[in-house]
Amino acid sequence: MNLDSVEIGVDDLDEAESTYTRLLGVSALRQDDQRRRFEFGRGAIELTPDGGGLRTLRFVTDVPCVTPETFHGLRVEVTMPRATTERFPQRGGVVGIDHVVIHSPDLDRAMSLWRDRLGLRLALDRPFPQRGIRILFFRTGGITLEFVGRLGPTTDASGADVPFGLAYRVTDLAAWRTHLLAAGLDVSEVRAGIKPDTLVATVRSGAAGIPTLLIEANAKSV
């Protein structure tokens, strides 16, 4: 089961299409009057005019599977694979989704669902005591689902899992940041990422209010 796309609800579809075209460096495919799809080598972003930020995670599989009755509050769709048209980015632009951040009140519950029931590979299970959190990485089609939860007892283990933010992979972060600044977007300074040999920058405008990170892998630290 691989992640096909992430749906983002926006207030103004035409305006969001314009800003996301600048942010991602990829032109949108117009699915219909109510949907704009940005396709990469890994994953896709779909904009819909419903507001509400991160909305639906769409997965594809060519093997029939029984999906859980509940995804603990996440909106999830599972479909059969379909033909896609990759839109090659501008030089230095986004080449794929790197990871999707999801906040969860119960990471053991998430592990039982995504690893044990759905078969995604658990690539990381690590506490960060200095930050008071624990993080799980599930791999799906070269993309990471990053589940973040608090260390210690949870106050409401039955609470919903909530999609929080997105990180996009770029090939040359410094160059793409310069391009985005010239295009009128607000992007932080480049800094070393938590993962070794990565550089990251935070996108502070042009992402429809979604916490957004740009990441370059296999990079020398700044």
C-alpha cells in the first residue's frame, strides 16, 4: 500500500493553485473545476475548495486488502492504482513528498494499525526525551508517515490522529529558497536538519496555512 496523494482544502482554489505552483515549481493538472493536482516522482498534492487544511490521505494498492473501519480520525481513501502524469519540476523545485507529519495521542495504537494490520514498514521508533516526544516513521512508496506523540501517559488515548504538516524534497535547497524569495514567498534561512546530512528551511507563506518544510538530503551541513 503506497501513498498516492495528500488532499489540502483551501478557501480560494485559484489563488492556492497560483501560490502552490510557485512553491512547488510544478504546474497543476486540472482534474475538474473542484480539484488541482500537483504530481511528483513520489506522491502528489491535491487542492480542493473546502478549506480546513490537510484533509485526506489517499493510498493505492494492487492487492485487495481489508481496510480498517476506522483510521482513528484520519480521513483515508484506498483505491486501485491509476495512470499518472508526472509533472517535472523547475530546476531546483520540489521532486517529491518527503514526509507527512501526523500527531497521535497513542503511538502504540498507530503501530498496531499501520505496521501490524496494513503492513507498512516501521523504519524508526525513537524517543526524544529532551523534546518530550516519541516519533514513529512508517515507509510507504518512498514517503514517510511521521507519527509524533508525547512521552509518558496520554491524557486521552482515544483521541483522534491529526494530520499536521508536510515536508517536500528538493535537490538544491539554497537555490530554491532564493527562487521562492524572489517570487514573494517567505522562507526561513537554511539550517541543518535533525536527520544527519540534511538541510531544511521552513516555508512561512504560500502554503495555505499548512506547516511546511523543504528538505535537501545528502547535503553538507551549514
